[in-house]
Amino acid sequence: MSFLDDIPVVLSAARLVQPLKDAPGAVTVIDRAMIRASGARDVAELLTWVPGFQTGHKNGSTALTTYHGLSDDAPRRMLVRVDGRSAYSPYFISGIEWAKISVDIDDIERIEVFRGSNAAAYGSNAFLGVVNIITRPAADTPRYRIRLTEGENGIQERVLSTRQQFGDVTARLTVGRQGDNGLAPIDDTYRNQRVDARIDWQLTPDQEVEFHLGFVDGRARTGLATDVSDPARSADNYTGFGQVRWRKQLGLGDEIKATYFHQEERAIDAYRIPFLTFLVQQGIPANIAAIQMALLGVAADGGVDVDYATRAIRDDLEFEHLLNPRSDVRLVWGAGLREDRVSSAQMFNTDDNIVIRQARLFANTEWQASPRWTLNAGAMLEKTNETGLRLSPRLAANFHVVPDTTLRAAISRAYRNLTPFERQADIRFYESSTGKLVRQSFQPSPGLRPERVTTREIGVRQEWQSGRSNMDLRLFDERIEDLLRRDTTATNATDPRLSPALWKGDSPRYYNGGYARIRGAELTGLYRPTHDTWIGGHYASLDINSNDEFALGSAPNEQFSVFAAAQIHPGWHMSLSHHFVGSMHWYRQNKDRLKAYRQTSLRLAYRFSARGARGEVAIGVQHWTDAFADYLPSLTRPTQAYATLRLEY
């Protein structure tokens, strides 16, 4: 785990700094040493070490991560936060878009993964779990840093970072470029360019301000050369944000904090479908298709223009107050406001912005009732302009049998506010020369209720070596009601249709007809005699019972992982990880079910220093055990070797 004053602590489980044995649930901590030893190029890769998580790749640029299944190609039942900023994308289907996070992996101090619902602390997007990414203070980074990576399958990475001091102000600027050739056998090469900055300003001994700025420019190949309705093309995405966080110490451990951030996202993805080609792909011979076009009044050069251009703007303001009313009680409370503005004429059949406003009020308290008992209670009250008030409470009790052995139990209720796409998607395609409706691929779903989950869990945690080595067992029962399902019904569109023969006039929509009960166990263990030497692993077993066939197999019944690292000789470090994932499928038909697979990765590094500079040369192999599929059986991730050079001064 992590080393803060030699005591393993968690910073974000209940918005309080707590020893892990006092946290109101199971938390996995991945620290900076583990991140470097992994050889991972993004955070999504690291989540394979967290029990209960499923990861996959829709294409080269789109990593998918979900906790306990229940996910399609846009996972949206967990929350990712970066230095207090929600990275949950508000547009299209919504979810976590890892490629749009500007933070470089070497600038991350630690990652805390709360396994289970944490809406009581962070709101409705934390429906099944939270990933909290905490970056290094600017002063804690090298004056200059460079990282170069080259590898098979087009792996290429260039990162340059600098830290500068200006009186009471310390600033870090990191720029980088990353990409590879994606998955076989499709054309999905991608390249991302990133800029990320952090500025720490110590106003007074008890008062500081943080500024965070970031921008990501991504270009990726997408589509298929053999599919005229989704042709091979390039799509562009742009994401930028600015954040300011003010913190003041009030004495006796009390603190107030205010955070504001503004974020904008834009996607450009447009193409044209020639109507003649479209008919031929439907199995109609070309000569008959031409006659059919003439009978329908479609011009010879007619077609369907598709434009998935999307823009999203988010503004978020939050106030937080930490206080210690008694020596045995700590309390944090706060309030926040958020506004999302989303526009996409193709997705929502309107040029107007869709506006979602949210207000929230939260409180979490920790009571050290006795040397053996720690009680946590908290709740989040939320309201949006699309739903009424919703209260998400949690109650947890931790019993310390002896100082290093803890039993815990918790119960919580949470709601997931639905996305703009789920409520208002209205995707229509028109033939350009006639202006008539060719097809509607999704229609609005009015009257939806938020999904609801009730979680009950018990666990035991055992620590050794002042907590640096540990074992944690979590047994859970998650009952989800009002789960969204899809059905197909008559269209709501009244526009003239081009041809009933080409489209019979129905389209899918969502409705609250599903339920799921997820039960299982997660076991983690870590033996860590020194900071750079450890062996750890996890095992997860879960069972999903649901009336939705897509949900039933959306997580493997079993998965396990082993990860080890050691200094094998002065200056030489080696790490090895091995993962097994049982058979599963994402929210797709059973024909797309994935076989169980294993993957092994190996990394060997030599660290050196000379004349005030530090460096590392590393070579590694990912997916050593053969190519495997983790999203669709037809898309495989190849074995790939790489080499990395790091220099710091």
C-alpha cells in the first residue's frame, strides 16, 4: 500500500484522512512505486490489479473499465476523480473516457479505489465505485523530467516535464504525445497530445491555492472499411479544463476548502453514406438498387450525411468544511452546484443545448466510540432539474478485535442520475436529396427513474508490519432496482419516411424494467517488506442474477491477479504481473461472449544516477502469454515489447 508516516491511510473514502482499518469500506491503494513498476501507460491498465474490475478495449484509443459488470461500451456506473475534479464525461452516453485525462502517469502520487457504492460521499455517479487519482504536489517533482518509450505495435510516447519555483509559487508543466496501432485486425491507430499544469501558491502558512490546467487533443482512426454505415475514418476529440482550489487551515485540524472547475469537450466525427452503396450493402443488386432510388425520388448522388459533432461544457463549484467538534468525532460537510450544457444535433435531433443543473449537500462523520469501535455515517442529498430530491445514506461500523485485526459491516443506498443520452437520445438519419427520414436508431425515453442500489457488506482486514502488509476480505450483496433495459417500439418521429420497406418504423428506447442482484467475495493480499519489494494479489468471485440477458454474463464468475516486484541486484529492478479473467461478455449478445483468458507482463529496469541526474532504462513485454480478446472475440490485443528511458534532474 502507500507510505504516509509509515501508516497506511486513505484520503478519500469518506472525504476524511483515515487509516485503512477505519475506512467505511474496502479500498485498494496503488502508489507511485507500484505505478512505475507496472510499466502501465494509462490508469485504466492499473485497474486490472483491483478485484472486481473488468477492463477491455473497444479500439486502440478507447479503454473500458467497469466494476461488477453491467456495462456496454460506455461504462457509467462508477466515478473517476482527479484532484477533486470529476472526470465523468457528461455527453453522449457518458461515462469515463480515459484518453481525455491530461495527467501524465508519472505525475500521479497515488490512486485510491473505493470498491462499492460511495454516493454518500461523492454523489450519484459513484453508483458502484470510485477511482480517486491524486497527483504529486508541484514541489515534489523533478526540476526536469523526460520519458521516451518505443515498442511493437506502433507504441510511441514522448513526455517532457519541468518544475519551476517563483517565490511562494511552484509550477509544474508536463507535455506529452502518446499513441499506438490499436487492436488487430482493424484500423484504429490513435495519437493523443496532452498538456497538463499544476501551480501551487502558498499564500500564508495556513492558506494555499492550487491551479490545475489541462488540454488533450486526440485523433483516432475508427470505423470499418467493410461497413458503409460506419466507414473507416478519422475522428477528432478536444478536451480542456481549468480548476482552482483554495484551502485554509483553521486550527485544531479544522479546514475549509472551495473548488471550482470549468471543462469543455468537443468531438468532430462526420461522414457521408452514398445511398446506392447503402442499398447494395442491404443485399440489393446494384441495377435494382438504382431503379429503386429512381422510384423513391432519390438523386443519383443522394446519400445520408452523418455528423456526430458534440460539444459539452461543465461548470462545478463545491465548498467543503472539515471540523473536529470533539476529540473522538470528526465531521466533514459541504455543498455543491453543477451545470452541464450538452449539444449534438445528430444525437438529440435539436440544435439547442440540453442543460442539466444539479445541487448537492453532503455530510460524513467518523466517531471513535471506543478504542475498539469506529462508526462512520454519511449522506448525500441531490437534486437536478430532471429529478426530485434523492438521499443516498451510508452507515458503517468497524470493530477492532485487536489493533491489527478489524471486522467491518456497512449498508448504503444510492441512486444513479441518468445521462442526457439515456433520457433524450433521438438519433435520426435523413436522405439528403429528398429530406425524408431513412431511419431512427434511438428514440427518447421519457419518464425514466434513477437506478437504485442497496449495498450490504461485511469484511475483515488484517495488517502486519505497521500496516504495510495486509489482507482484506469483502463479502457483498448489491441489489439494483429500476435498472435500465432496452426495448424496440414504434417510433415517435412524425417526419415523412423515405421507404417502409427499408425501415418499418420502430426504434429502441430505454425503460426501467430491470433488476440485478450481485453477490460475491473479494480477497486481496499484500506482503511488502520494503518500499520496492512486494508480492500481492487478489481473487474475486461473483454471481449476477438478473432478468436482463445482457446483465447476466457481464462479469466473470472468477478472476485473479498476482503482481510482484523486487530489487534483484543493486540498481536492477524486476516486476511481474499475471491476470486471469473468466468468460464474460459486455452488454452484447451471447455470440460476442469472450473466452476466459490469461495475460502476463514482465518488466526489467536499471536505475542509475550521475552528476545530480537520475535515470532508468526499462524493457518490458505486455500480454506475454499470446494475443487475447477483452471486448469482442474478433478484436485481439497482441503481445508487444517496449523500451522506456527516463531521465530526471
